[in-house]
Amino acid sequence: MKKIEQSNNLKYFPDFKTLPEAVISSIEKFPDKIALQIKRGKSYDEFTYTRIKETIDRMCAALAGMGFAPGDHAAVIGENRPEWAISYLAIQFAGGVVIPIDARNFSYSI
């Protein structure tokens, strides 16, 4: 980990250059640990790191099937939901640039 000095405090940052690198590191370290837990009605839907990676892989394949290529831009429109976060990651894994748009300000943002 690198030490950097900021505002007279030492902060520690891993040596990751990209968000996908950080996610892959977590998947490798904690494949069966719960990464997300979402309440759906009276029960919970749990996403392990492995399940998130499998979902990202499927989304990357779908993006590629639509002609999406590294460097392309993709808007993600939605509220604070796990699907939004996983879509964001999939675009990053595919080498794309994410344009986040808040659904509450959709008409203003576009």
C-alpha cells in the first residue's frame, strides 16, 4: 500500500490503478463472502463476490454483443440500486466510460 500525505493526515491507498482491479482483488480474496445484501420484501437477496463477478461477466458479454467496445460511453440511469452499481462495474470492466444519470433528475440531466 502507498502512503500519501493529505491534509496533515496519513492515508493509505492500495496500489490499484482502476476500479476493476480493486474489484478483482476483492473477488480473489473473498469469493464466497457476501458483498451486497438487498432487502426484497421480507427476505434478503445476497450477492457474493463470485455472484457479482458472474453478473459482470454476463453484462460484459451482452455489451460486446451490442457492439460496445473499449472507450465507448454508456449512460446508467437509475436510483441507488445494486443493479446500478453492477452495471457501472460491467461498463468499467468492458473498458467503457460510465455516464451516471440520477433517475430523479433524469429530464434535467439529459
